Amino acid sequence: MKKIVITIIAAIAATSLWAQPLCPTQEGVSLTYATKNAKGKVQNYSKQTVTAVEGSGSNFTVTYASEAMDAKKKTLPNVPIISYTYKVENGAVVIDPKAILNSVATASPTDGAAEGSPMILPADMQAGDALPDCEMKMKIAFINVSASYTEGVCEGNETITTEAGTFDCKKTKFRCKSSAMGIKTEMIVHAWYAPEIGLIKQDMYNTKGKLNTTQELIALN
């Protein structure tokens, strides 16, 4: 169940952007991520490819196809390629719980249900700005999952380097409390986002400050 919760958190971060409506807006752009444990060992990879962009200016939607891979970058045979869509409204990213459900639960939306308030990252966030809380409840097959993202804040600008290159980013922080089949988890999530790209890196810590998981961009094509 812990893996399901972490996957949901990762999906939210991976579809989040910052500042002006700057994100991959050309069909065919792909982003490959590596998920690592606390010791830096790769656990798995994922590849997200932009398949459609609708709208213009600072109001549009972006649709991705997400492919899961194992630690050797081989496509997982029993995990389908899943499509999901998020909105950019007046430059702010709006991630609806239903979009997250469709991206992490199943290839068939009828297998689950979701409700709650969306994750919103304002277009003009600056260092010290508080970010809106987000709460969601999902039913994935027979599994009930709930998650809340609170105490969100923009921690400012930071330049970071990954295998994909060096990026000027905005850094955010959220406290995430989640529950799946009675198992409760609480994590502190730090994430870095770059214009015209989106998520570059995110670190998940337990409440004692111990690193749990890192996800970072390793290729941009």
C-alpha cells in the first residue's frame, strides 16, 4: 500500500508546473525519470511523453502518456501505458484528483472513483508564498486511498543539476498525510520545477528528516 501512496504523490509532482504557462507544449516531447531509494540506488524508471496540447497562451491542457519501466529500463509487461491530462488556467496548474486517479490507478477510469480539491500551483508564486491545500479521496478497485497536502510553500529559486542537465528551478515544499487500507503515512515533499519542462527533482522525507525516495529527471528529448 505504501507504494500506491508514493506513486500518487509522484504523479502529482510530475504533472505540476510553475510560474507562467511554461511547460512542454509540443507533441512528442518526452521526459524520463529515475526513482531512487535513500542510498541512491535506482528502483525504477518512468517515461512521460506529451501526446496532445489543446488551447493557447496561459490557458490550455496537456495530455501525457506515462510508461513504467523496471530498474533496467525495460517496460513492465503487466503495466499499461496510461494517459492523463491536467489544466493550466491563467498560468496556474490545476491538477484534479480524477486526473491523478486515471494516471495511477488503472487504464480504465470505471475501476475507480475520486473526489476532493485540486492541487494548484499559482503562476506568480514567489519565495515565502503559501500554496493552497489539497485534499483527495480515491477508490482504486477495492482499495480506499486518501491524501492531504498542507503547509505548502514556495521556497524560492534554486539551480540544480541532474543527468539531464542544469536547470534554474522553483522549489516547493508540502506536508503529505495519506492513508491506504488503514496504513497511514506522513511525508515532507520537496520538489523542484523548471520553466518549459516541469518537474526536475523531488525528495520525500519522513517526519524525522530521513530521506525515503528521490525522483529526478535523467533525460529530456
